[in-house]
Amino acid sequence: MTPERDFHYTLIKYLDIKGKQELSNIIKRSRIVYDKLWPFSGVVSYQRKMNINIKTPIEFKVLLEKEIDLLRTLSFEIYEDDDEYMATDVIITVLAAKVTTIEIEEIEKEIVEGSVYQSFITEISSLGLDAIEKSYLYEACECAIRNNRLAASTMLGCAAEYLLAQLCDSYHEYLKNHSSQNEQEAFERKVIKAKSAYIRLDEFEKRVNSNVSLFENLGLENPKLNFNFLDVIRKVRNESGHPSGNVVSSEELQMTIGNYQHFLKCVHKLIEELPKL
């Protein structure tokens, strides 16, 4: 590997160790360039200055600039000055978008790398999701960018199962304030303790259909249609909870992730609001 690649790999690992998963994922999508400058460092004879240039997709530039102090500290710790160059600064610049030609189902298509998935990664970074949910969604997008559709849909299905569990727990809290003991116990038995996420989704949808006005009042104009984005759970799991092995088309994957992105923020608002009613 080149010195820049060694540095890149080490910075990613360092951020992982420090628990900076969001930054680590962004650096994975970036490139390291050593900008060798003409001015002398003034420390060692004939030693010149050098910038460590982190070239990142334009969507991430502002996010990295906010963390520049940490990135400088880690970078200066990782980089080893030699007699020729001394690292004197860390800068963030824009990485040019790559256009590639790939063969999908015997049709060559030119795509701008990342498009809808890059947009989702940026939005994930701005939402208050916990580390597990973020990781599922990051990895779904990373796999989709590489056209690993089975892996992408599986990771998205895991994210949907995790989100559904949170939503069911929140609705359970709502029931404690607005329903009988029997209804609460039935919900816990059939939904919270369902044998698989597939069954949990079916049972939760029955509750949504029987209490449509509640979800409409919380901002979902058509709850049954809006919760369809969770149907990715059925795509990746069969009724017994085992992997289905279904491979979705690139168009279907893009649409599924787009729908998921559209409703994610709204669902997390539901999760926050339901226990307060």
C-alpha cells in the first residue's frame, strides 16, 4: 500500500476504536492525499511543509470541518515526519464524484456513484439514531453503492426490524395509558413477544388498521400506505423468521431505500410521541 493508504486505513481504525462510528464511515468514503508544499518547515534543514488533505464527497465536507480539531490531533499522531516533509496542517476538500459503467441485468448503465444512497447516509448522520440503527442503515447504503443488493436488502431488513421493535415498544407504552389490562397483555403476547419480525409486523399492522385515527392525528395521512416501507421485512424474512434469499432489482432497492428514507424521521417522531399521549 502507498503511505496515503496506510494512513487512511489507520485513521479509520483509530476512529472506530474511539467510538466515532459516524466519522469512520465518512472517512471510508473519502481519500487521503499528501499535498507536498514548497515552503521549508524551518525545523530540519531542507525539510518542506506538507498538508494532509482529506478529500471527501461534497455532502460530508461540512460534517468533517466541524470535527477538524479531532482529525488534526489524530492525523498528527499517525503521520511520521521525515527529513523531506513535515505535516503542518490537515485540510478538508471535495472529492470529485466518480462516474462508472456497470452491467446490471445485461444492461450497461452509467451511474453517478452514491446518488440516492449518498443522500441517505448524509441524512442518517443528522438524525438522533442510536449506534446500532445507524450501523444497519450505513451498511445497507454502502452495500447498495457497491451493487451488493442481497446484502443491502438484508441490512435494510435488519434496520426495519429494529425500528419496528422500537415502534411496538412505544405503542405498548401508549396502550398502558389508554386500554384495558387484557388489551395490553394481548399486545405483549402477540406483538412484543412474536416469534419473528414477520409475524410482529402482521400483528402490528392489525392494530394500526383498527386505530387509524390515532396515527392520522400524529401526522400520517394514510397509515396503512405509509407503513408499507416496513414491508422490506417480508422481503428478507419468511414467516418462520428465516432468510428468504430474495434478491431485489437495483430499481426496487433504490425505491425501497428511498421510501425508507422518506418515512424514517416521521416514525421516530411517532416513537417519541406515543408514550406521551
